[in-house]
Amino acid sequence: MTTAGADGGRSTTAGEDPCAAHAATGEHGYTKEKDAHLKRLRRIEGQVRGLQRMVEEDVYCIDVLTQVSASTKALQSFALQLLQEHLRHCVAHAAKEGGKEMDEKVEEATAAVARLLRT
């Protein structure tokens, strides 16, 4: 079952995939770059762990904030790449299909962009 989240985003129950492109190709938009994405996320995880260490070691606030900014930018960059892949894969597939699926995917992508802009 797919439901609208409190912020207009979609959430799905375990095992459900709302992407017809995934059903057709067996891949998500990010599948081809999955290893690179995981490597990038591990790097971001390391940055966040570094923040924890900085606080534990009583590092100067401005230095911690500088690292928070770097971590935030890294996550935003990752999100933008994932959005681009979603548009190229899922939304493009829906556009070819047309109709209700296309409208839903455009609305879903627009809501995702709005969430990213709020961060």
C-alpha cells in the first residue's frame, strides 16, 4: 500500500515498489551506480562519526559547525544525484507511458524537490 506522508511524500509498505520502471527493468534509477553510492554514503557516515568524536573531544564549536556544513553538503549532493537518476529512470519511463502514472511521478518528483529545498 502506498500512502501520502505528512509532507506530501510517498511512503510504501515493505515489499511494495511504486515504480513501474523498476517492474519493467528490474532496476531502480540508482542501480547502475549502487556501489559508488554506497561508497559515498560510507564516506558521509564517516563524516558524521567524526562529528561525534569532535563533540566527545570538546572541539571548538565553529570547527564542529564547519564539519556539520560539510556533512550537510555531502548529503545534499547525494540527494541531488539520486533525484537526477530518479528523473532519468522512473519519471522518464512514466512519461513514455503517459496518463495517470506520468502525472503521479511528476507530482512525486515535485514533492521530493520541495522537501530538498526545505532542508
